[in-house]
Amino acid sequence: MMSAVSGSILTSLLVTPLDVVRVRLQAQPSPSPAPSTRLPSFIQLPPNLGVSACCREVFWVQNQTQFCVAAPFNTASESTISDCAVEETQRKSFNSTIDGLRKISRNEGILTLWRGLSPTLMMAVPGNVIYFAGYDWLRASPMSPLPGRVSDDYAPLVAGSVARVTAALFVSPIEMLRTRMQASQSKEGSIMRATIAGLKDTVATDGYTSLWRGLSLTLWRDVPFSAFYWWGYEYGRERLHDLRQRDVDSALGRQRSNSKLSHSAVLADSFVAGAASGGIAAVVTTPFDVGKTRQQTVLHDASAKMKDLPESRSMPRFLWHIYCNDGFAGLFKGWTARTLKVAPACAIMISSYEIGKKMAGGVNERKEDLRD
């Protein structure tokens, strides 16, 4: 548990900026077709086109309106209005991971890249304790139902899937809070307070089960991810161990222990195997991640019913809706940011966890020796 907590804190601090960009990329609407005339209509403007310095100069009216209001043509030329709209749209649209990091830090402040860190830690610490400790218990405990019933080849897939379902059920409401905080582009007031108020309104309208909205897509993403990740990690780590210990008795086979390796060897093998398996699993499961983000960040009108929204559809139908509207690229929107975040996160988390377990094992062995 201590190994999982330390790994969670380190991972969250390092990869949260990439997670913020991933959420923004996946939540932003696809670009609309270019209008036939230079002056765009209000229907063609993006819904998040707010008041900026540029819009205040061009569209200024004496009120506290939330949106840019077009001035008469005798006070603002068609060219100036169009240029301002283009500038505002480009400022809030991200084309890549690097572009997102640059625009967020420049337009919203560098600390915005760590927005949602508090709920990330609230989610990651208990979630990873349940996930990693549960996986180890299912794989190694004499009381686990897996040993003797599931072969060693498939045990990582089963144990990883079961542990992930348990952790996801526990942290799903916290993950929704984090996702909405990261998707918000507001600069006014407390983002945490505003997001919690929005969740309260959602609960008042749709009930407490709305806090688990998107859980099915989360499970569709996390269960296959965990299955692929743990199978790939165990296989990759074992191959790296084999390269290091070719002269070790073959009778040890797949049961070879980390205790026979040095701390540096455990750290290196776990880091490489975790990064490779995590990166591959992240790419494969990106469509489910896109669906989860879209479902959790959608803004519900007070008079709208959930059944009328595309996000209320079942997982296959919702992903098919995304494909029909945004194409194949829409299903993999933000895959670069997701992979850049998941691969190092998996590497840091699993290597911290494994080295922590090895150090704790050494302490426990010395205590038992002294006791004897």
C-alpha cells in the first residue's frame, strides 16, 4: 500500500499536464466547414467563444454579456469582425499535444496545466492501492481463487481486469469531478467550487447514479487496458529477466522472484516493460477513452432529457455516432497526448511499486532473521 501511494503521488505530479491536454483535445468540438462568406454567422461560431481582449475592442457593448455581440458595420468593418472571430477560435482550439501545452500555459497560466491535481490525487491514491494491492492478492495470495484455476498465461489478464473493475467502481465520482475541472476553460472564481456546484445540479436533476455516468465506458476502456497491460507487463518483464539470468537454473521458470535481482535491475526492467505495455494498451483503448470524456464533459441543458442526447446511448452506438460524425480520426482524438501520458505514467508507477515492494521485502526479511 505504501508503494502504491508513493507511486501515485509521483505519477500524478509528472503527467497531469498531459492529462489536461488530452481532456481538452477530446472534449473540443470538431471544426465546422468553412463558411461561404467571410463573415461567419453566429450558428457557425464555436459554443465556447467568450469575451476576450480582441472581442472587447471590436464588439464592445456596455453590459456584462458572456458572448461577443456584433456591432453595426459603421463601427466595425466586416474584415475586423472576421479576423477577431478567427483569432478567438484559434486561441481556444488545440491542434496537437504541444500546441495544447503552449496555448494553455500562455492564455490561461502555467498552473492551469495542473488543474484537477487535487481530485487526481484523491482518485489515484485509493484507486491505485485497490488496483495494485488487489492485483497482487489475486495473483499470489493462497486465499485467492485464481491459483490452481487459471493458468499462469491468463492469470494477469483475469487479475488485472477484476482489480480494475473494483477500483473503477470506487473512484468513478471523483474521476468525473477531475474530468470536468480539466475540461473547463473558465478563469473566473474557483474552478473546484464551480465544478462541484455543477455536479450538485446534475445530481438534483438526474439522481446520485449520475455520478457514475460514463462508468460503462470507463470499464470498456479500463478493463481491456488492464488485461493488455498486465499481460504485456508480465511477459515483457519476464523476457528481460531471462536475458539477465540465462545461467539461472531453468527449474525456476516463470516463478523467478524479483528478490534475485538488484534494485537497479528491478527498476530498469519494470520501467521498460511498464512503458511498452502501457503505451500499446493506451493506443488500443483510445476510442473508449474518447467516449468516456465526451460523456462526462457534456453540458446538460436544464430542460433537456438525457435520453435525447447522443451521450446517453450505449457504448457501441455512441462510438458509432462519433465515427459517423467525426470519422475514424474522431475515435482516436487525443491518442498522442494519451499515449505520452499513459506510457510514462505506467513506467513510473510500476517501477516505483516494484522497487518499493523489493525494499519492503528486504526489511521484512531482516526483521524475521533478527526474530530467529
